[in-house]
Amino acid sequence: MFFNQADLKTQVIDDNSYRQVLAHSGSLMNVKVFFKQATPAAPIPVHQHVHEQTTYVLKGAFKFEIREATGTQVQEVHEGESIYF
């Protein structure tokens, strides 16, 4: 499956962030998220995804929380690091 940059739509998440769904199919979704400005103390509302998702930090850092039946993991991720959830 091919997904072309020219066809990507930008979706507003909140006042500080927006995203582009780069590719998706079945149970996997790859998303590019943009933050207008760094807000390290601002909480991101807890939400759930129906898809499995990968995240790659292109620039900067942010705190990420993954909640699973086995417990909660919280970690600050930095440029060059990835998350799979």
C-alpha cells in the first residue's frame, strides 16, 4: 500500500497540536504529530487507540504514558527514540 504526501490531510488535535495519518491498514497506524510549542507541564488527556501505533521522536522530547492491563509505564522520550503501543 502506498500513501503519498500530497494526499495527507492535517487534523487538529487541540490548540497546541495537530497530526497527519501517514499510513494505516488493519491494526496498525503510523501518525506524524506536530506541537506548536513545547509545553512540558501541560497534561495530554488520556485516550485509547483502536490501532496499534508507532511513534518516532524527530525533534525535542515529551513525556509519554502507556496504560495496559499489567500496569502503567511513563517515560520521557527524546529525539531519535521510538515507542510501540
